[in-house]
Amino acid sequence: MKPFTHFLTKSLLIGAASATILVSCSDDDPVTPTESYDYTAILGNYSDVVVGTYSDLDQSAAALLTAVQAIQANAGSQSHVDAACEAWIAARSPWEKSEAFLFGPAETLSLDPSLDSWPVDRGQLDQVLASSEELTSDYVRNGLAPTLRGFHTVEYLLFREGQPRNAADFTAREMEYLIAATTVLTEDAETLHTEWSMTDGYAAEFASAGDGESRYLTQEDAMIEMVDGMIGIADEVANGKIADPYDENNTELVESQFSYNSLLDFADNVRSIQNAWNGTYGTLGNGTSLLTYVTEKDPTIAAAVTSLINDAILAVENIPAPFRNNLDKSAEIEAAQTAINTIFTTLEDDVKPLITE
Amino acid sequence: MRLSIKHTLILAVSAVAFTACSEDDPLTPIGSMDDRYYAGGETTVFSNTTQGFAVPAPNLTGERLSKHLDGDLAFEQAFVSAPATVNSGLGPVYNNISCAACHPSDGRGMPPFDGQAMESMLLRISVPGSHPTIAGAPKDVPGFGGQLADKALFGVQPEAKPVLTWMHSSFTFPDGEVVSLRKPHIEITDSYSPWPSDAMVSPRVAPPVFGRGLLEAISETTLQELADPTDADGDGISGKINMVWDIASSSYLPGRFGWKAEQPTLLQQTATAYVQDMGVSNPVHPYDNAEGQPQEDNLSDDPEISMQIVEDAAFYVQTLSVPARRNVEDEDVERGSQLFSQIGCGACHVSSVVTGSLADVPEVSQQRIYPYTDMLLHDMGDELSDNRPSFDATGNEWRTPPLWGIGLTRLVNGHEYLLHDGRARDLQEAILWHGGEAEQSRDAYASLDKAEREKVLRFLRSL
């Protein structure tokens, strides 16, 4: 989920606002801008990166379902539980690497809350498990709230205190629920992938910005969407995912706390920014990207952003694991927050103006 | 803040004093051309992205901004069943689990497709007769209250399962073009106790929430100047304030929020949404929505959230910015704007007012804004009627919704389902459903040639 905190954007807005006030009653006609740069290749490659990420999510979610089904088929086998936990971590990664582009179908089709609601409604889950309700994927999707499905519900059923649960502890009802919830997760992952990749899907919408048909009026608007997506997740990681539990010293607020996967989540979120910046996802993407554009306009800023992103990943990795047990490590935690917020301010202050000016 | 090229250039070429606008008569319409970019006055943001409705007002600073951001978190907070260590208090019956779930990206909800469950639409319900304590208020349906909760915690039965079916018809323009229209038919099924045969049902899609503080700041005097309840000027357009019950002051105040203007303040709107939409009790409504009903939870955890949370969420909605218009200088858009006025749309969709003072929210006070609403009730005809009166609003009467930002709906929310029940699938369908006082304007629109109709639509998409 995406609490849109934007701590720093706000302060940045103020300077701009006071400028706009001055002209709010001006008689001058606004000047129509002419687009001086052809962003087609960047937008097209960015769409490929998004589709590649969701393709990975789709496939790794399917692998997670297979792994979860194998626990049921091999009741009591710890190695199958361990494998399913590894599959959960593997599927979690492309989702976290998609959080720099939570706009479009993830939002309009409520797929983000369906996949990633937090907290888990453990009270209701216990009651559902204790009942005789038939635990189908249709029931989990349509009969229960989003806080009873998605990554964290599946995580809760697979992990305890950072470790795979004991195979002997799984009840038959838990297994049924796990399979039903994971099935819904795979459906959502597939929907996201399809909604972006299909003919006339969101990738096409995005890549054709400014053609008169796309919902994006101009290519510049789509470029700003891209940067805002990167800023949005930087803001959420530094000022939400890390800040909420840290500021309140409350482990209950830590995301991915059952698997102790939080720090990898955070680092993958920064890698999501990195992928958008570089225009690559693993071996996918040709690298024609925001980095290309900024390098042309101002190589100093381009180099700075590249190294800030690298620094932020290292800073997150420098927080002792697991995050939930180290909320007192102020120096490391605050260093990571600062590093991520510096990406935020640099994108806002230095990169955006290169697009809008 | 996405300060576009246009406005950066304006800054370079103009240095015009801005004080003139605040001296204008609140009802004098239309400033200069670029004035009209600033739909929300100083709270305007230049953003043509999916975040266009979700940006804090740029004139928030320091602690004010922090409060807004706290409200943002409250607005996103997903509630779970009590007892829980975080976000406790959902239900026992409810419509959805967070504010944002019905107002995605601070934008517009949508009705379900045939036979699907309602996600960001709900049903207000009542039976004929007088409310026992508040004159004019709808009378609760015994055992169900004033809003149908179609979802429930595990072990609790949803109050009912409403089944929506779309009925299709068509509209033929004088020039022969045919447009298909649809209208919902709603059946109440599987009710947890017998559903009264005389119960009235009003479907409501969740509206966008940005710019609401500005609408709250419009003075009562201005509303009264706009109102013409007896159509004294004989233009066929009345316009009536819905006087509704204000809990805080124990008095009747002009209703402003909701499709029939049934809530006088954003604080009351927010507190009521917490309890009715999510079953989250709060200091304004200190009991669950199922209190006194057979399915109440009998927990002693009320109120489930603090007044601080309610106030933060209300402040968030009060201080979201309004997206700037786009393409104001486009010739077709300009022509569309003229046509919009000529055919009378602006009689109710009043383009501009200056706000008054909203206590403790200077950011939205004394702003020249372009909301395209008069905030008043109008008879919209039998086809749009919900046949369910509420305070001074008859079944046929609806509050003029603001049109600002409407052109970004498709980008932000992925659809353009408009009107109270989301029946219109685009701007033109919405126009064609206008009846009653708006019938003349609807007919005038229909009589335009196709190129002119497209210009009106282009104008609307520029808002």
C-alpha cells in the first residue's frame, strides 16, 4: 500500500506556489510551449521495463503457488515449507521492484491493496480458519476484505519470526487458506501483467503519450509521471515504511515482519527507482531512459543521481537485520532515510526542472 | 507541484499584482484567461498525472503541512476487526475498509458491473415518515439504519446483498446520431432481517475529495445570493440551499457535501463516513453503525478512533489542491466555453466564486476559485430521481457537483463514470441525463451540431 506522505515535496511546493500567486490575475495570455525533445524512445523502453517487472512478478507468483501446493502434497515435509518460503521471497522482490510505478492498473483496479494490504486482519483470519467455511479462492477474493489476502497474509501463514514455520504446525485449514490466498495473488499478478502488456494496455497508453488519443496529454506529462513514481516510493520508504515503526518504536508497524524481509523490501524499492532511472530490468530494457536524457542535459546531475541511488541501496543494507529487532539503530536507520530522501529532493529539485523547463 | 512550462514562462513575462481578485464581487464571473488556469486559487497545482487530485495545497507550510500528511496516512489507513494492535475497529458491518478504497487517488469511485458487488458505491436508505429527533432528516430503516452495509466481518451477516443490473436505452440527437445510455436497477436481496416494502434506496458513488475545503469556505451569504428557491427571476432555474442538521452546533446549516448536500461540514462528513462506511466509531458518532441492531459487536471499545484522527482526515480533505486547467487558450476549448455559457449550463455550474473565511483554514479562505458549481439543489428530472427525500431535497433534487478536475478523471481513475450512480460512462452521457430544470440546456446541447458538441466536451475535458 501507498501512504502518500511526500514530506519534502510539500516544502518544495511552497516556493513555487508563492510565485504562481503573483500571476493569478494576470491579463497576459499563457505562452504555449513547444515540445523540444522527443521522449518516444524513453517512454517506450520504460514501458518495456514495467512490463518486464510485472512479467517476472507473474511468473514468480505462479512458482509460489506451485511451491505452496507442494507443501500440501507433501504434508509434514520441512524442505517443502522452506522452498515455499524461498518462493515467497522470490515473488516479493519483483513486487517491491514495481513500486516506482504504482500508477495505472495497480491503482485503478485496486490491485495494490489486493496484493499488498497491511496490516493482516489476524482476528478475522483466526475465525475463518476455525470455521467450516469452504476456503476457495473465490471466497477469499469476494467474501473477505483485502486485509485477508495478498503478500502479507501469505507471509503470515508461511513464516514465524523470520523463519519458515515448522511443517508439523500447518493445519489442514491453514493449507487450504494458503493455497486459496496464493491463488488470488497469482491472479492479481497476472492481471497486472496483462493490463500493462496487452494490445491497447497501459504500456501502449503510456508510450503513446501526447498522440491525442493517450490519456497523457503530452510526453512531458508521462515523463513527470515516471519521476513522480520514483519520488513516491522514495518518500514512502524513507518517510513511511522506515519512519513509521522507527518514530513510534513499534514493531507492529513493520512491513514484512513475519519473514524479516523488510530490509530487502526497502532495498528492492530503491532498486525499483534504479531500474526506472537506468531503463533496465535485469537483462531486459535497452537503457534508453531518464538517465540518457538527464545525461544529455546535465551530466553532473545524471552522475549524482546514479551515485545517490547506489549509496541509498548500500545505506539500507547497512541497517542491521532484521529491521524489526533493530529499531534502536538510529545512526544506520537515519543514514538510510537521509540517503533515500536525497534521491527524492534531487529528483524533485534538479531532475524535474530539466523536463519542465 | 508540477509547474508546467507555461507557467514558468508566465513568471518570466508578467509581474502583475494579484490583489485585484480579492476585491471582486464574489459572484462576478470569469477573470482573465490565465486567471482561469488557477481553478483552486492559491491551492492550485499544475499536475497532469495520475497524482493530479492527490497533491497537498501548495500554500500549506510547516506544521500545517505535517497535519495534512498525518491526515493523508489516516485517509489510507486500512481498518481491521477489533481487537487488533493497529487500525482496530472495522465493522461489524461496513461498506469498505479505508477512505482511499472508495476515493482512489483522492478521486472518484465507480458503480459495479452487472451483478458484481459494490466497492466504491453505497446505498443510502430510509422509510417514509419523520425522523424521531431531527426534523427533515430521513427516517432510518428499522434494523438497517440510514445506509445499507453490504459487507460484514466474518460471522456477521451483511445487512443485505444489493444486486445491480444495468437497463439500456438510447438517445437520438436531432442530427440522427444515436448514443446508448444505461440506468441502474437495484434489487435488495438476502437481507439479514425482513426488508421493508416501503424502503427507499439512493445509490451513491464516492465523489472526488480534492478542493472540498474551498467549497466549505464559500460563505453562507454567497450561497444565499446564488439561491433562487422560488425562481423569482423566472429563468426556469431555482436553486435551493439544503438546510441540514449540524451536530456540533445543534442547529441547521447549509448542506454542502454529498450528492444531495446532506452534510454541512467536512468534519461531520468525515466522522459520518468513518462510522457509516467503515463501522469505525468516533467521538462525533460514538457507537458502531450496528449499535442497537441485533448484530452489534457488544465490545466496549467505542470510540474506536480519536478525534485527532477524524480531524486530521477532515483537514486532509480540506487542504488537497485543485488541479489547474489545461488548454485554456485552445480555440476549440474557448468556443466550447462560450457554448457552455450560451446554452445555460453556467446557470447552475457557476464558473467562479470567491471564498469567504473558513475558521482555522486560511489556506482556502478568500480565494478566487473556478469550481463550476453553485452548491445548490436543483430538480434534475424524474429520470435521475432517487425518489428519496432528505431534509429540503426532494427525490428529484441534487446538488450541482463541481466540475473542476473532471477532465483528469479518466487518467486518475481509469474511467469517466459520472453522476450520483455512475450511470454516465462519459461526459456526454452525463449531459444527456440532465432533466428537470436542466432539460432546456440538455436540449440545447443536443441541438448543437456535432462539431460544436465536441467543443463543449473539449472544454469540459480542459477543466
